Amino acid sequence: MRISTAQMTNAGVREMLLRQAELQYTQLQLATQKRVLKPSDDPVAATSISFIQTEIAQLEQFNRNGNMAKVSNELEESVLTSATDILFRIRSLMVEMGNGTYAEEELDSIAVEMNERLGELLGLANTQNANGDYLFSGSKVKVQPFTRDAAGNYIYNGDQNQRMLRVSSGVVVPVSDPGFEVFTDVKNGNGKFIAGSNAANTGGGIISPGSYQAPPNFLAEPYTITFGTDINGNTTYTVTGDVSATTIVPATVWQEGDQISFNGITTEVSGTPLSGDQFHISPSTSEDLFSTIQLAIDAVESFADSESGRARFLNTVNRVQETMNNHMQNVDIVRGKIGSRLNAIDSETNSNLSLLVTSRSALSDIQDLDVVEASTRFSQQLVVLEAAQASFVRVQGLNLFNFI
């Protein structure tokens, strides 16, 4: 078989190019420290690498979400801790107001501080985070959650949605609580009913917050307790239904300390109620925290230093104190939920970090280059290329006339 000079040249060039390509590929592997540079190098490994990289990116995003959720919940916890401190102070002031001996001037000084505390609470309820988002406005983060209208009513402008962040594949945690749940959606009175006095009462009767035991836990209708006098001069009380107009409890002789019980309701009237005085039992309704405190302030501003005036004032104070207890309990419940969320965030973050270590180790096993092996291979390929180049030069120098 005859081999032409052109064939020999082409074969030599082709071999050198192949050796150069191998050397270049090894050089790229050493430069990137990666074993698989493109999917065609190892399709199975490339698929695994893509899957693990996606998993790592997802875990890193979960941890970023966890950090954001933790910061937001810690901010809310700090705000509610401050609110709790203020509520304790207001409750202390309420106890002072309810001792029944303070003069009007002393009550006015207490009301001044309560006004200041109310302003602080309203400011806390309108807290914004570092991004300028309102903490307690639900999903309407750019809307101020609480304002006061021209009539003096406190208005919640947010919604009842709870913002959430996913911190792992199976766990989503809230990053805030809507102000409606924290400051507004709380039952007044004892949570079942609220007891109060008629503004037109002339006696000194004071009604207790009472309790409710009857199943199911709801009131059929509001009730009115009316005091009177029987033919023997004894003080009596009658209970009637406001809607049905039926007599629930007929005229019954009353003495201070007697309990008044009907339809699962138990309450007590102390002091000196006079004939015609009325007390009302109504189903509890939602009452926002700010309106509750405002009721106490308004009671001071309308205080009249008389037996009936003090009785009306103390009835309002008792009513407010009972509702305040409900608000404080509700804030404690929300703070407990925040604590549970923070624990869940820490737990999931730690779990994500463990998974990240495992995933990165698996990715390294599949993707990373064995530098020692690649360096040895690079040296071998370099020697082979140099040999190919040297032999090509020698072969190119062959000529038949050199042997004639």
C-alpha cells in the first residue's frame, strides 16, 4: 500500500489536534476544579448535579425566608412586650381609680397619664418595620392600621389576612399578626356578657362583672334588672328579657350580698340601689383596646361627685377592668404564638443547614475534580502532545531522494 505525503501530513495534524483538545479539556478542568464541564461529559452525573444545585438553591432561599420571618416576629414580640408593660400600668391606674375615695382632681391626674399611655399604645399598634411596612395591617402593609375618626371612634383600616413565608418544604410560618386579631377582636365584659348600669340611676348600686355557666355558651337575649320596693318596704329586683319582654325573675326581695342568678347568669349588686334603678346584662361584643381605655378616660371627664355619680363611675371602671383583662390575656396568647413561631423557625433553619451540608457534600462528590489525578493526566497528555509534535517534524523531513 502506498502512503502519500499528504496522507502522512493529515494524519499527523489530526493526531496533534486530538492531543491538543485532550490537553485543553484537562486544563479547563484544572482551572474550574470541575470534573463535568458540560452535560455530554457525563449525562447521568449532569442530571444529578442539576437536581442537587436546585435543591441547594431552594434550601438557601428557605433560610433567607427564615431570617426575614425571624426578624419580623422578633419585632412584633418586642412591640407586644412594650404594649404589655403599658397595659400593666393602665390596669394599675384603673385599680387606683376604682378605690372609690379619690377626689375629682386626683382622678383627673390619672386620666392625664392614661391619655399618654393610650397614645403610646396607638403608636405601637401603628409600628412600621425597616422597609416602612406597617406591622399590624395584615396584607395591606402600606396602610396605617389604626386611626381615629372625627367622632372619636378608633378605626381599623387593615385586613384580617396574615402574611406568611415558607421556611422549609413543609413548613410555612406567619411573619405578623393582623391588628384586628391583636387589638380589636376581643370580647368585652367577662367574655360571655357585659354588665352595666343605667345612666339615669339615682342610687349607689354597683353591679359585678358576673359569670356565665349555662350550656350552650350564649345568651338568648339582653336582660334588664330593675329594682323596686314591695308593700313591706323591702328592696326587690325583677329580671325581664329586653327582646321577649317576658319576666325571667319575678319581684324578689334583695339584700346586699345576695347573688342574682338566672338562665346561667350569676351577678351581684352591691351598694344602695334605689327604686327604679336599672342594670343591663348584654351579650359580649368585640371591643377594641383603644375604645376600652377611652371609656375609662371619658368616665373621669364626666365624673360627678355624688353617690349616684360615683356608682356610675365605678360601674364603668369595673366594666373596663374586666375587658382590659381580656385584652391582656389576648396579647399574651399572641405573644405565645410568636414564641412558637420563633422556635419553629430556628428548628427548620437548623434542619435546612444540615441538609445543605449533606447536599453540598453530595454535589462535591459528583462534580468536583480529583486534582491529583487531573494533574497527572495533564502531564501525561503534555508528554504525548510533545512526542506527537516531534514525530511530526521528523516525518515531515523524510524524502526518498535522501536515500539515493
